[in-house]
Amino acid sequence: SGEAFTKFLSEKLLTLLIEACNHKNRFVREISFRALGTACGVCESSVFEREVGPLLAPVFAQGLADNWSQVRFASAEATRAFMRKAGTTKQKYFDILLPPMCLNRRYVAEGVRSYSLETWRQVVPASGGAQLLLECLEATVDFMVGACDAPNHAVREAACLCIGELATKVAPADVSGRFNSVIVGKLLEALCECLNDASWPVREAACDASADFVSALPNCVESSMRLRLYDLWRDCLSDNIPKLRETAAKAMGKGCAAFPVELEGRCFELLETELRAVQDQPAHSSTFTQYAPSGPFSIPARKPGGEGEADVGGVSVVARLGGDDRDEEHTDQPMYSCGSLAPRFSSKMTSTRRAKAEDAEGEGGAEADEGASASGSARKQKDTGGGCMRCAVERRRQPWERTEGAIHLLVAVADRRPVRALELVDLALSTFELTHFKHFAYLLATVSRALPQIFKSIMGDQGRPRRRPRRGIGPTNVAPPPQPEDTQAKHSQAPPPPSSSSIGEAMDRVRQILQKPTAPSLPRLADELAAQFKGRGTSSVWEGDSSSLPPSEGSESGTVEGGGDPEAVAPSASALERERMTGREGGLSSSGERKKLRGRVALLQALEALDGAKREAYEALTTMRLQMAG
């Protein structure tokens, strides 16, 4: 036992264990890494430094990038034992082991992530790992770029998160200029590919990381890359996923601060167009319902059973149709820890495929219903058929989503051109007149929450208009690129700020609109739903589909400032939802009636959220108005 076992660590035994680490069975790989970790712990230091360490370091690096989380975890345990045994000589293995150790700190599997974080704390000094990553920067960059093209979407997301950390934590510690235009260009090229990824969490992480690099190292970003990033951010600004729209807007705001010459004018021109997009919204609006939350994942809905498939206990299984039982599509294929026979979200999208998809979408017309996704975005239009989830699904983008993305963008860039932003507030307010589509409450809630932020960006802390900041600054060791004198003079002067009177007038207009009731009336809708739950017949408010939303009949009880609490008239949406979940649906026996009821409960929940957002926005703007008057 102990170091006495070193004499049994023959080359033949180590070779056998290393070969087992490449076995196609993940259980064999897992136990092999555990055995090698134990071997590191019992090996004599001199033998380890001379023979075992150089042999096992690349094997452990490979295990840290395995498709299966269980194998990654076993390799992480072995790597910790390896680093402990290496002691003071561990620095010579950093080029090989530090990049995958860094990535696993952001891996989606909680066990791998937490264990890797603790290992990182034990390996790196108390000052942090920024300096260690700088010393092996080229190896780290190459590894992260390769991980951005991994077939597993969770690995690509973790790689984007780590690249963002290179910008926010490692680049500020760079005093020798190692982050040059070549390194930054390589990382941004990988992030551009991830901005075209089929997985929205990967696109979101790439948005954040690219914006962080633009803010930290603006002078290392080439002009062509600046415009390319703008195009990709603009595409994400109208994405089906609300969180991604908000992230893309923040990224564009950072881009405007770093590159006002190239991007600022484009962003405000985009705002002019996209804020009006909701005017073209048909009544049959939709949200992206194909994704369902699953722990740290957000995954597409399960594929429906097709020919030769059956539902058994809610799980789609493939029935053997006779003949050869061998399924070529699911035989001898790599498996992943999510349980899928193919990596989810592995397809990428090129600009050519995007252009073809946009053309196909334009030919399809705007009258397609919410279930139509065949001619949607090309990002997920290719479905290889493998895997347990419907990976190649994304529905047509809605005009109201484009306007919501523009609202987020207006929040991000309002301080760049305060006068122009104040003029665009009127366009944002025009959305309150458009309640003809099903999901208007989602858009209006976003607008309500954004209005105080927009005015705060325009105004200073003491009620004084905020002047536009000058160019975004990067690290002090990077010299700014030369510019023509006229361009420098143009962007060194802040535009005239809006007057306090114009800000006050705009704020009063906003407060008046926030006081108006929302159609349909919130208490009236809640009362109708309560009647349905109590079995007093079907609703008299709607006839047919629940997408037909009637205008308010002048009821003031749902306004921001008067009429009483909606919950005093009828149960809240949460109470009705609890009733529905417990199965007491008032005699609604048919699935169609239950579906309509669920839709109306969801509408009531959205209207309650909108009512709260309007109330909070009104109170915030009232406080700001009083500060200006004082």
C-alpha cells in the first residue's frame, strides 16, 4: 500500500489503463480515470515527476473534455490528485491541464462545476488565476476556440462564458500587451460562430462575451469585425427568446460606447424601424413555447410519436417493425450525458443559409399561424432526426418581439443621444394603443419597466440632463488607433442635452398613459374566469378563440390609480392556476375547453404582471418628476 505500490506501476499497467480511458463504454472510461487518479496518489514523487506525470497529463486533459459528465467528474478527481502529487512542479503541466480545468468551472453539470471550482482554488494562488492564464494564453485561447466548435451545446456555452472571463478578468491584468489584435480576432471569430448557434443559451453567452471584449479591448477589434458583430447582435435583438433579446440590446449598447463612429448611427436608425414593427403585428401573435425548462438546461419539446413510435408512460419509444433490428441511425454513435443519441443543438448556420431562410420566410407570408415553423429561421431548420428532442425547431419571428428588442436597445443607448432618445419615447408610447394581438401584455409590461430606465439614462442623479460620455476606454496599455482630425473633433463634443422642460413634458405624457386602463379589463376577465371554475357556464366575454381580445368598456377598476384591488373582485391568476392544477375546472370536460381556459389564465397572469409594471413605472416617474421640480 502507499508508495510501496509504485513498483507495480509498470509501463504495461499504465498503458492498459490509458487505453481503457479511450474505451467506447463510458463506465470503463470512468473507472479507468479513477484508477489512474489513485495511481497518482500512491506513486513516489521522483517516479511521478520522471515518468508518470508527463505520460498522464494529456490523458487527463482528454478526460476533462469527455462527452459524459460522469467521466468528466472522474477525470476531475484524478486531475486534483495529479496536481497534489506534482507539488511545486505543477506549473509545467499548466499548458495542458489549466484550460480544461478553467472551462469545467462553468460546465452545466453541477457536480463537475463545483468540484472544478474547488480544485481551481487549491491549484491557483490566492491572487487568482489571471496571471497563470496569461502565461499560457496561447494554449488557453486555442482550447477555448476548439471548445466553441464542440458537438455538445453545454461545452460551447461554457467556452463562451470562459472567453468572457478572459475579457473581464484576465485582460485587465495584462501589462505586457499579450492580448493583441491576433488573439482578440481569433476569439471573436469563434464567438461569431457561436452567435449563429442553434442553442439559445450559447447565443446568449456569446453575446455577453463578445460585448465584454468590445468594452475591454476596443482598439484590438478590426473594423470589419465591428460591423460583423453589429449584424449578429441585431439578429439576436429580434430572437424568439426574451432573455436573448435583452442580452443583445446590452451588447449593442456596449458596442455603441466602444465604436460610436461605426455603430451609434446604425443603432438609432434601427430603433426608428423596429419601434414601428409592432404596427404590422397580426392578431394571431405567439410566444416560443417549444422550449421547456429542465434544470440548468432549456431544451426543446419532446418529438411527437411518428411512424413506428408509441408513447409509453409519456416517453416516446421506437417500435421494432420486424426484419433487421439494427437501427443504423442509432448504432455506433457517440452518446452524451443528457441521454441523447446525438448532441443537441449541434447544427450551425452560415450567412448563405440565413439568407435563404429569410427569403423563404418572406415568401411564406405573414398570415401563418403560431404553429408554423417549417419556413422559420435557418438556425434550427435542419433536423438530422437524431436525439430525443426536437432540436431543429424555431418559429417565425413576431413583429412585437422586434419592437420589444428595440425597447431594450433604447434603454441601452439612451445616454448616447439624449435628445434623440427623448423623441423616440413617443414611439415607445404608441405601443400602448395596440392591444389587438394576444400577447400585447408582454410587450407593454416590458415598455412599462423600461420607461423609468430610459429617463434615468437621459437625466442626471440630481435631475440634470446627462451629457453623452466620450469614447469607451480599454486597458491603459493599448494605444487608441489614429483617426482623422475631423472625426475626432466630431465625437469629442457631446450633443446638446434636452431641456428640463422637454423632459418634464415627456414624463407627464408617460404618466398619463400609464394611468389609462388596459384592455381587456383585468377584474372583468378575472370574474369571468372565476365563473368558469365554479361551473356557471362558459364565458360570455369571448366567442370562439381566446385570441379575440375585446376592448375595455370604460371600466376604471383596473387602472393604475383608481377603482380598487382586482383581487377584491375575483381570485388572482395564481389562485385560479392552483384550482386548475388540482383538477377542479368547473365541469369543463373537453380538452378544447380546458385549453381555452388555460390560455385565459395565462392572459390574466400577463395582465396582472402588466398592471404591476405600470404601477411601479408610474411611481418611479412621479418620484423623478418631484426631484426635477425640487
